[in-house]
Amino acid sequence: MAGEPVSTIDDPYSWLEQVESEESLQFAKDANEACLNALGDPTKSDTGTYDRVLSVLESDDRIPYVSNYGWDDDGNQVLVNFWQDSKNPKGIWRRTTMDSYCTKNPEWKTMLDVDELAKKDDISWVWKGATPLPRARDPLSEGGRKVTRALLHLSRGGSDATHVKEFDMVTGDFVSEDPFILPEAKSRVSYRSRDVLTVGTDFGPDSLTDSGYPRTVREWVRGTDLEDAPVVFEGDKKDVSVGVYIDDQRENNGGIYEICCRSLTFYTSKYWARKIQYEHLLAPDDPARVAAPEPDDFVEVDIQEDAEIDFVGNLIIVSLRSDWDPVPGQQKFKQGSLIYTDAETFFENGKEGCEFKILFEPTERTAEDSFTLTKNYLILSIMDNVKSKLQFFKVGEDGNSLTLVGEDKEAVIRSANASPLDRVESDQFWFTTSGFTQPSTLCLANASKIESPESKKKAEIYVEREVKSLPDQYDSTGLEVTQRVAMSKDGTEIPYFLICKKDAVLDGTVPTLLYGYGGFEVSLTPRYVASSGLAWLERGGAYVEANIRGGGEFGPKWHQAALKENRNKAYEDFIAVAEDLIDSGLCKPETLAIRGGSNGGLLMGNMYTMRPDLFGAIHCAVPLLDMQRYHTLLAGASWMAEYGDPDTDDWKFLKQYSPYHNIDEKCKKYPDLLVTTSTRDDRVHPAHARKMVKKLWDMGQGKDWPVYYYENIEGGHGGAADAKQSAFMTSLAYDFMWDTLTGKKK
């Protein structure tokens, strides 16, 4: 595009892009006070929403999901969990045994109290997870039995950037001698072996991409300075990020694979890979590594840039985002397929010298969701018209084959997640299910049972026993879940789920909440959300989720249909669902609220500017709204493959769905709008929300444009750093929407 880049054009509200400037923080504090004065403090509201949401978030009835950390000295499986409650708002990292976990009241041993650590360090730490040292690569694991070390990720106030500290699982404290410690950054770090890390972090000038993620990767040996660690891989500034990782397939009778990856955009990558020995993961001066032969050179993985790779046994699996014929003129594999071939043959002979086989091929209404591995099986999760179904494949004893041995008879309206208990030694897996009105249930399952003769007669034969179940968190009596279809502007059928009373009177008076996202290939599937149940459904409202284009519900094609210049398709889909709800008699514009966050916040902003006549209340959370400068703010550059580059001709279509630039000063009435964000969100810049609100306030003086704004000082992209903050933000939003639709707002 000729002339000055649009992102450099003066913006009178750009001062709000200074995240923690005195002026910006004062704006947020003043706005927060005005918001609570207008809407009321949810912690003091007579609705009781805050107290009920908080009680659910801190309830002892919640399922404590666990990760397997090997075995203890007594031969008990060790299970690890992170837990937050009223006594431990920042949380505790704790452990128990399998036998104890399967009882009603497990005995837990606390390994790390984050509240105590926060007090000690005088830092508002937020837990961001742990990366254990793989047992198979630890010489002190007692033959692969114990997890002895872990890298803990802690962030200040909930931001994406984390501090990394190494924890000793044996002593129960942070490592004291030559520990691995990384300062705050959006780091990518993992163990190669006990004394060697692969690290991508902020090493200073030119070490990050334009998106703020690692551009270089180093191999860091314990006891040496990080600054002296050699660079082993690097990408370009314009890449989203780079990474090096190990895929150890010895558990599935395969090899160890080392992969280097440049993420060119959010959806395209270049891979280099090679097969290595365990000794190659050790420090360069380790005698075992010195004695080992040099590893093979990396081979560029010759696939399309929008494809992804995984390894299973000795096989390489390729996930396709577009049609692909490895040998032009011969077999073409469909977009959305999973195909596989022998990895070594692929490395040595290229794609032309391989025989590819199909693991999964989509239909018009089916898509691959994910897959996981046990010791001998690959479990594939499929979405069939946004319903869940599992398939089971046996991994050959030589690691060279995958054979379909069983599957669920039919897809069910629910979410279903399979995760291995211990893929090193077992075919058992955790099987978690939930639905819109069915609380979560955690079962212990065994993939090998799918091959039993009874599998053809009994559904879910693989389930061994129920281990934990969440009790009803709200009263769902009389609620009905239905899947409906709306017709979008271009004739595409858009499915959506409706949850409401079976005997709902279709006179347009049912307060209805419509939720959507529509981006980044994210699928909205049925799941139990207690907050929506008690804050909306229990009150007599209807709750709706729209599976609009831009999501991944029907595979890559559904996502790609709403990219860049076709973004309008997602918005037309959402409008179609809203109009279908109104046409059904369930609600009318005055009784229809909508809600979305992040990319869904952009959706909300566009609904606000495009169809102010269609909605009664809007909650726009941690949103993108300024599409002229989004790529210059924090991680925004990484999303240009989704939206486009405003400093090119893309601005011609981008400005059509940039809410910040489409406020109509002639509009007499905009729906009531609540915008929420977090100061500590280092993914989507809080300036999107700040600038939109300030501009609306300035332009809307003397007009019927009710706009409320609340900025949580902590919380990161999730909007809240602990249960109390989460309950506050949730109840503020739900009470605002309910009171607006029912005429009870202050």
C-alpha cells in the first residue's frame, strides 16, 4: 500500500498504550470506580452471584486432576496436582499416591505453597505449570521409575511471561546446587537430559521475534552461564517463534527424534528433524556423548508449510491443513486428514519415496480433534457434527504400523478427553467427560479393552471404573440441550447449541445469552460450565453457543473460510444465529445478550458496531478492537496470518471489521456495553479496550451509549489471577447482562 503505513498514523488515544504509565493506570482506576458506582459492587450485590460463583471455584467437590510422576520408594504411583481454594488462593502444588487418590478423601502432601512463596518473595506469583524431567532421560530416576526434577513456571500477576525455577522432587525444595533459573520472559524451555536444557528466551537485543517470542534457541549445560550457552538454532525476526524439542518414542517401540521448528506464521512452519541416540542429549563433554558417534545431520521435512508433524513409534504423522499430493499427479490427500509413513524412509528418500497411509480422513461434518498415546495404542478424538467420538489404533510391536481395532459406536453431545496415565508402562488412561448439563466425570480406562469380544456389545467397554465425579453445581432440572442450525447469509448451515427450559414460553421474554469465538481454529464443544449454569440458567435464562466459521469444529476448511478478507463470514454466522433465536420466539433484541473474549472480544466489538439493533447487552472481554495497530502491540504480530497486515493493502478489508474505527457518531442508540480487561495481559494489549472505551465516552456525550469499563490490575489474558478475582469478574459480567435484559440495572 503506497504512502505512510496506517499503523503510524497519529492516534489521539495512543497514550493509553503505555501499559503502566501514571495516566493509563489513573484512567483504569477512575473507570473501575465509575463502573462499580453504576453497576454495583458484585461482592456486595443481593443477587448472590459472586458468593455462589466463588463457592464453586473454591469448592472441595471439584475434581483434582492429576499428572503421573512415576513411582515412590514403596512402589506406589505418584500423582501430582495443583489446587486452589479459600485457604490457598494462589494455590498449592501437592502429591498423593494412586491408591489414596482413588479414595473419597485422598491424603495429600504439599510440595510448594505458592501463597507462602509470594509472601516470601513479595511478588504476586501466579502458577503457570510444571515441566518434569522425563524419567527415561534421567540417570537418577532408578531405572525410569522416579521423576526427580521439574521446572516450575511462575508469573507476576498472571502474565504470559514467566520466571522459571528448578524444583527437586526428592528433597521437596528448590534445587540449591547449580539450579536452572530463568528470569521473566516468554520462554520456551525443556529438559534434554538431567543436566542439559533447550532454552529459548529473552537473551537481549535481537533475540526475540517481532511477536515477542524466542528467535534463538540455546543448549544450556548445568553449572555454566546461560549467556555462554551456544546457539543451536535460530529463525528470522518476522517469524512468530522458533523452537527445538525432543520426541522420545522409545515407549512406543520407536526412536528418539530431535525437531527444530520455525513458526513462520500462526499456521505455517518449517521443520528440520533427525533421529538421535540418548547420548546425544547429554552435555558435550560428557564421556558417553564424546564416545557416541556424531548424530545424523538434520533433514528438512519436505511437507507443505501449513502442515504439522508428530511421531509415533517409528512413524511420522502429518496433519494436513490443505490438500496434498506428495507426488504430483498421484494420490491426493484431503485437507484435514492425518496421514503417516515410516520416518527413516521419509528422511532418507523424501516424500516421493514413501508410501503414505491414512489414519483419519474427514467428511463434511467430521474433524480430527486430537490424539494421545498409551504404551501400545493411539487414541484419536473425533468431532462428528460437534459431537465427541473416540477411535483406537494399535501400535505395532515394531513401532511401524497403526491398526484400527475399535471405536465408539456413535458420537455423543459432550466433551470427552483421553490422557495417558503412564504411557511408559501402561495402556490405562484418564477418561474425562462432561456436557452442558452433565457435571464432569473422571474415569480410569484401559485402551486394551477395546479389543475384547464384549466391545461390540457394550458401549465404552474401555472404562474400568469411575474415580471422581463433580456433583451438580447448579439446578439443571427441566433443562434441555438441543442442537439447532441457522442459515448464514451465504447459505451455509451454522450449528449452535441451545440450553433452556423444556417448557420455555416462546414469547420473546426469555433472557438469552449467546456466546461465540470464531477464530484460530478453536472449537466450542459441549462442556459443563457451572458459572453459566448458576449465574444464568438457574435464573430462568437460555444459554447458547454458536459454532461459527473461523473455529475448528469442522476442520481447517471451517477455520479458513473466515480468514483475513473473509472475516465477515464469522460475523454473518453469528448474526444469523442471533436472528434465528429471535425468529424462534425465544427472545427479542431487548432480551438477547452476547458475550465473548479475546478474538471473541473482537467479535463482540463488531456486533456492537455492525448490528447495534440486534442486542440488548454486550460483554466484551480482553478484546482486540484496534485492527490498525494490533500487530504493533505485544503479541499482535503473530496473528497476521489470521487477520492480515494493516500496513499493506489488507487494510482495505481490515478497516471493515476494526470496531475502533467503525463507531458511528450518528447512531442514536448503542446497546449497553461492558468492556473488561487486565493490566497484566501481555498477550492482547489492554489498550484495545482502553482506547475503545475512551473514544466511545468522548463521542457518546449526550447520546444513549451506555458504556462501562473494568480493568483488573492482575490476571493476564485470562482476566483473573485467583478465584476471588475470577468470581468478581464473572459475577460483574453476568449480573450486568441479566439486570440489563430484565430492567433491573441500577
